[in-house]
Amino acid sequence: MAVRLRLTRVGGKKDPIWRVVVADQRSPRDGRVIETIGHYNPQSDPSTIVLDEERARSWLARGAQPSDTVRKLLRIRGISAGGA
């Protein structure tokens, strides 16, 4: 099972809030998740990023691959995601 750290959309129409989740890469974007490790609100000023850094590091150590956007969020929070 290939596991990824990625975003799922929640919130209302034209008011997206994103959850940072751990999910099988074959699952749909808003489908089944293994664990929710945080959330991201790009609408607030400044943008709000809340992450359980310990759980994120744990999943990365187990080989989970972050999506490009989650990799950027991890970098902002000071967590090394490895790779590019």
C-alpha cells in the first residue's frame, strides 16, 4: 500500500479549508483516510497551518510520501520531508 500525506477539502462553497491527512494514494481525494494530522486554512490572513508534527515525522519515517503542496506546508513548519 502506497501511503501519501495529502490534502482533503472541507469547508463551504468558495470557502475551502483543507485537512492534512494520511491516505492510500489510490483513494479518492475526499475518500477514506488513515489518519488526520492537521489542517490548513488559506483564507485566513495570514494563512493558518496546524500540524501534529510528531505524527507527520512518524509517517514520513515509515515511508509516506507527501504531495507537492503538503511538502511545501511541511517546509514552512520546519519539517524535513526529504526528496525535492
